[in-house]
Amino acid sequence: MAMLGSLLLAPTAAAGPEYSETGPAGSIYITLRPFDEGRIALTYDIVNTQGATGMEVTLSPVGLNSASSSSTFGGGRASKTVIYPYTAGDQVNVGVHVKFLTPHGIQDNSAHPFVVSYPR
């Protein structure tokens, strides 16, 4: 886990509609914003610079009429936008769980998922 540094040790508290961090292990950028009438968009861009050969990203929405979903990516970068149905005024939180496949095994942030919320 030390190889990935602070990327996998993010706080679990919802920090608002945007989460961003850059460190020696890479960078992460997540936003949760209104998309259009009745929909909200979660966008993430995760970069691992410490030798990841693949990633699995699982989104766990709370307050949306949607189930958890996972996507897999080859290499050290994962980037995607997911559109959810949304009712204006509802409180929404989305946990972002990341598993990195590295030459040293699988490392993940299950104990400390990144969390974004909307509205704040």
C-alpha cells in the first residue's frame, strides 16, 4: 500500500461535489455535477504512476435510483463519465472504490473510498 501513497488513503467523508489530489503515486480527479434536467454526471480521471497494469473502479451511489457499477481499465489510467437519473434537490453521495493491479499484487482503497456529494 505504501507504493500508492496517499492515493489510496483519502478521507471517507464527503468533501463536496469535487475531489482532487495529486501526489507521487499519481493523481485523482472526481466531480459530481448536474448534467441536464433530471440527470447528474459523475466524472473521474485516475492516474497511477507507480506501475499499475490495470484498474477496477466501482461506483456506489447513495440517494440515486441506481445500483453499484464497476468498470475495468488496462494500464495506469482510468477515465469515465457516468450519467445518473436525478431529482433536483435530492442529496446524493457516490463512493469511488479503486483497485490497482500492480507487479506487487492488488492494492485497493476499500477501507477509505473517495466520496463526492451533491449538493454540498
